Amino acid sequence: MIYFSWQWKGQTEGEWPSPELQERWRLAAERETDKVLRSVVLRTVRSWKCQDLFLSIDLPDGKQGIWESWLSQLAHELGSSISSAVRAETLPFDPSPPGLLLIGTAAVNRKAFLDEDCLWYEASKKAMLQGQFGGGYERGVKRKALERILNGKQIYPVYQPIISVNRMEIFGFEALTRLHDANVFKGPLELFQFAGEEEKMYSLEKLARELSIDGCQSLKPNQKLFINVMAQIMEDPGFSPGQTIDLLEKHHLSPEQVVFEITERSSIEDFPSVKKTLEHYRNQGYQIAIDDVGAGYSSLQSVVELRPDYLKVDRSIISHIHQDDVKKHVLHTLQEVGAKLGVSLIAEGIEQQEELDVLTQMGIPYAQGYLLGRPAPFPT
């Protein structure tokens, strides 16, 4: 069963803005379902109840998980098509945002019910509950997509070079995660955020780390591999790099070639726990970098508390630095802090030659950005 209900802007329960809008909603929904369902060979019955659309689909017995996933994907495809059609149909009548489409799905076992009426009632009730409360449908689609990504290893690494400014040669590479399929998650940041909400961050981080190491087997002995690690994961006492060592040895790499880059998407709440984890890293030869310094939650407290080996200066400071003396002063201050703590600076987001010229004049040792190299498969 798939459930569709259009919620108009400012609509109260049981009321519709106008008969014209009501009719256009029905026409658009029926037209779009007809288009999509042409390719569906399963028996499908369409019915309307109080301006809500229900699609009953006879699914084969067995392999319930596979059919539930298929049903969710079909609902997602139909929902996108219907939403676009309704907005186009209603614009002449109501130029303001017309509302949103609620979607719910439910798969029930036919054998558990005595008649078709009971079966339809139970399936429609479950689909409606999923669609109307807590974004159930969208979250369900994302959960299944995350499961597919983890089980099928449906992410891949790309590598952006980090350049030694004085020598203009590659010092190392930052491994970045990309998605094979961006239909559900718009990008890696959204994927990682959702994995954190679902308590799957460790599994996703571990997969990304393994694929990153697998993909750079030709890393030179004097080059570094920067691997992103979210601070939230490092606060988990179960997080350990032990398995990473085994993978490095398999590819004839060493911990001394790896820099764990702490990405702060939210503030670090437990510095003692993170510091303990970092000590475990360092004892095995890894180095540490703090990402996005100068932006968001990243702060000098992280520098003082965690004592990293590298500070990656955020693009917000580097962008157009040749035209902004304040940004130069900020970078110079970070440079002084780094010098006193024995920490090297890496300037991120270099896109213009003038920016690189300023960094060279200031003596910033390392730089990264599109001017110097875009993320790409590891060079062979």
C-alpha cells in the first residue's frame, strides 16, 4: 500500500482551499501515477478516500525486505513526480507555496487477514500513520538507503592533493567520500549526518576509512594520507584504530603516513575522551590534524586541548586574502600560535593564484584547493 495526501498551506483538517485546487490535485496525481505504473506488472488498484490517494499493490510472497525496499523506491519516484505536477497545476490559482505531499508505505501479509476489507484497512492505516507522523516515509527511505550503502559498499574515495608550497610538490592527499547514487542523500555531508542520527556513524566511518586506504596503494613513502574522522566518533570509547593498522600493513603502508583529520561538525563535548583516543593514535605513529580552523565550532580550545600536528585553515579565511588585510592578520595569528606549539598550517580552498602568492610570501608551508588539484581517483 502507498498513501499520498496533499497538505495545503494553511489548510485545516477536512478543509480545502477551493474546488478548483481539489480537482487539479486529483487530476495531477492520477496522471502521474498512470505514467509511472505503466511499467509495473503487479496488480494495482487506485482508490480515493477523502481526497487522499491509496495505491494497493499485490506483492509476491516471500523476500519481504526486498519488496518493502522496492515499494519505498516506487513511492519515492511517484512522490517526486506528483509533487512537481501538483505545483505546476496549482500555480495559476495560488502563487504562494501550495503545500507539501505526505507519503506513507506499508507491506502487510495477506494470509493474516480473513477478507480484503480487513487487509485494506490495516495496510491503509499503517501507511497513513507512517506518512502523517514524524516524516516516517522519508526517514524510512533514508534508513534503507543507508543500509544499502553499508552492505553494498556504495561509496567511493577521491583524493585531493596537499602541496608543499616551497617545493611545489605533493606532500599528501586528503581522502574524500563520494556517493555512487545521490538520489536519496544529496551528498556525503547529509549521509554522514543521517548516519550519526541513526547511530551508524562508526560503521560508515569505518567503511570510508577502509576504502580510502584501499584506493591509495601507490602512496609514496614520503607522502601523507589525510583521513577525515568526525569528532563525535572519537568521543565514543569503542572507537579504535586497531583495524586500520591491519589494513595499512596489508597495503605496505605505515601509521606514520596517516594523518587523522578531525572534522568538527558539532562542538566537542568530551575533550578528555578525545584526548585519550588521540594518545592511543600517537602511540601507534599516527598524526593528527584539526580541520576547518577559523570556521564553525573549530576553535583555539581544540588546538590547546588536542595539540594536533597540523591546523587546516578554513577557506573562509583564505578566500580573497590578497584583498583583505584582516584575513591576513587572522592567518598571521594562527601562524604564530602554530609556531609556538610546533604545529604546521595547511591553507584550504586555494582557488586563485593571488591567494597562493600571499601564502608563499607569508611562509605558510602547505596548501590545498582547486587551483592546485581537484578531488580525483588516486594517481597511478
